[in-house]
Amino acid sequence: MFVEPILVRLAVPHLSKNVEKIRLLSDWIDQSKDMVTLNQMAARRLINLNFHSEIVQESRNSTLLWLHNITLNKFPDWILAEGLFKNEDQVRSHFDAEIAEHRSILEAIEQGDADLAVRWVEDHLRRTFTTDLSTLAGIPPELLKEKESDLQALKNGRVLSDLA
């Protein structure tokens, strides 16, 4: 939630001009539309990972990309997939929301609107962080609020200035 929006902002000027990558990202969104069964989860998770990774790669910032990759490798997205299948009534609405959010992110990138793309990415990640992790993975909302507060402190520079 901290690194990816920065990378998206840096990527938009490059990616908005790359018609082939825009088409690839759009194709991935379309491919994932009907992937809602347990047997399709691995493929869907890979498309989701590729979607986010392909966008941030265009930032061309090797240090932040390194940090982003570490974060992605630590994020237990399989817990969300498992949670969805324990809550089958939420599968379609979850995936429909994800597709709509990915589509909105891509449209903002196509328009070259970095501010809008960043807002969509932040909303998308916030929903995953606050709603999905609580509802699907059973993580207590209080813990998630605490972590979001820590993130806000980091964004505002309080944590970094406290360490200095």
C-alpha cells in the first residue's frame, strides 16, 4: 500500500504510451473474468500478480521494484483465495469488484492520468487490505486498523523522522 502507488505514479508516463502493454493488461483482465472455480485459482492469482507487476515494472525504479517484489513475496494471497472458498457466496462479488478496479486502474493509465491511477490503486489495495483480509482471512479489524495507521505514519514521514 506504500510502495505500489509510488511505482504506479512513476509508471504512468511510460505505460500510457505503450499500446501493446495496455492491450496485454486489458487481455489479462478479460481472461480473469470467468475464473471463479477452485481449479482456476492458481491461474487467476498469477494473472493478478502479473497485472500488478507489469504496471510497476514501467516505473523503471530498480530500488522500489526490489522492495515491491519483497513485499509481494511476503503477502499471503493464498489466504484470500482459501477464504473465498470458505465464503462461496462472496466469490462472484469479490471477483467482480477486482475486475472493475483493475479496469479503472488501466483506464486511468491509458488516459495518462497518474493521480487518478494512484487513487484507484490505493482504493484497490485498501479494499484488499481492510475488507478482504478481515472478511475472508479472519484477521481482526483492529489489527488491520493498527497496520493502516502505521502505514499512514510512514506516508506522512513520521516514522522516518522518528528514526533520524
